[in-house]
Amino acid sequence: MKNKKLIVIFLCVVCVMSIFACGKKSKSSGKDITICLDWTPNTNHTGIYVALAKGYYKDAGLNVTIVQPPEGGATLMCASGEAQFAIDAQDTLAAAFDRENPLDVTAVAPILQHNTSGILSRKGDGITSPKGLAGKYYSTWDSPIELAIIKYCMEKDGADFESLALLPNNITNEPAALEALQTDAIWIFYGWSGINAELSEVECDYFAFKDIAPELDYYTPVIIANNDYLDRYSKEAKAFMEATAKGYEFAAANPIEAADILLDGDNTGALFGAMDLVYASQEWIGEQYLDEDGKWGTMDEERWNTFYKWLYENQLTQRDLTGLGYNTDWSKSDE
């Protein structure tokens, strides 16, 4: 067993060294683009599938391929140049930037305009606000940022974080886990798991982090790009983002057709049997794609910086990441 662990560690080191030995150069001819998802296909990704199916990428002269994340994650794949674009989230991207040699990626657009995550619980258990978590069981991924957010919200609401009992989060169906009393509270993303709770026969309560503190209204998920690709192929990168924006704007206006495109485009089997959830999720999340002017991909730089400032002030990063990690120039009109 020890030998196997040593082999795994050695292979991981070799993999990381290989990635950075390549000089972070994008392995693209410019028009051939790979985008790596952060998870199996879901309604966060619909605009990309729409842009592919509707020919928006082809019309822009691009050959786009959608892939699943490797074991090392989508961001590492993008930083290595194996993918020109990928999907991550602002909170998890902090680790990519908070290092001596930051990963060579940049966030170029939020997929959703606001943080749609929060806490789901059984209805009637009193967890309608962070204070209600006191004395309850919470299923955690054991992420420092995740737990810091929970603690911050509880203390802001006058509750003792130490009274919260933590359980490992290996839950795949949140409403079913709550009904079976496996836990009392779970962090969810409403556009998928919250809608699943609505469709289930389990009555649930929910509160959103962005409603507790504005500094927690960070961007999740976001599209990131390989920095070398942005520098060498700025015209193609802008064309990709404009076609992607067109896909998300179509999805917002046509949720049923967009949901059908997502279902047809899923070649992983992840959405098999989930048609009702996909349709309901698409109806809800379509309203989260666009800003007040009906545009997709715009970012409030102050909001981005406020969250990273909060991480630094709470000693969750070693560096102040304010002003780092994003570039949304593609969304600005040419002068």
C-alpha cells in the first residue's frame, strides 16, 4: 500500500512538472478551441452547448470542442494550454492566484450574474437564517473558504459556529438526504439542487449567502482563459466569447429549446432521466444569466474585488488578490 502511495505521489509530481515545463504555451492554432467544463453537463453550461449546436462558433470561424475536467481539474488543464478556456469559480480560483507563481489563467466572464448558493435544510427545523444552524449537523466539503463563510454568516447572525456539528459531505441527492435525516443542512447551488428540492416531495427551507452579506455575492461559476492564448489570439478569443454570449442570450430567451439542446448535447449520460429537472432548472437559471441590460458576461469589478478583499482580511489568502485574476475587455464595444 505504501509503495502504491509513493507511485501516485511521484506521478502527480511528474504531471505538474510536465505542465509547467511546457512554458504554459497554448496548444491551439487559434481557431481550434477546447473548453473544459467544471463538472458534468448542467444548466450552467447551456449557452456553450447552444453556441455549438446553433453554429455560432462555426460562424465565427472556430472549431470548438467541449470536454470534461481531468483529475487535476479544469483550471490546471487551462493553465497548461491543453484547454484554451475552462470553467471554475471565483472562490476556488483564489488558490490559483495566491501563490508565488500564479497559474496562467484569467477570468473573462461570469456565467451567472450573482452567487446563487446557500443553505438547504428541512422545513420546520428552524434553519431559515444562519442563526438556525446552531446545534445542527452540517455536511461539509471541509474547504477553508467554505467553513469560513459558514462561520462568518453564523457569527453575523449572533450564533456560535462551534455549536455546529460537521459531517463529511458525500451527498448526491440533497432533498433525499434531508428526508432520511442524514444531515440537517447542506450547501447547494439553487439553480440545480434548489430546483431539485422544489420538484421533490420533501419540503425544504433555504437562505442565500448573498442575502446575508454583500461581500459574499461573488462570481460562481466563471469562464476562464489561458493567458498565453489571450495574448497570442486575442481576435479568436473575442470571437469565442461573443459567440458564447450569443448562446447564453438565446438560452435565456428560449429556455425549453435550450434545455433540449443541452439534453441532446450531453454525451456523458449525466442527464439521463433528469429531463424534468433540466427543463425546470433552465427556466429558473435563464433569468440569472443576464444583467439588467439583457447582456451576458458583464462583471462588476468592485464586487469581484470586494470578495477577494474579504478573503485576505479573513486570512484565507496570503496575498491581497484585489484587482487580480479578471479581464472582461472582450465585452466592451470597439472604439
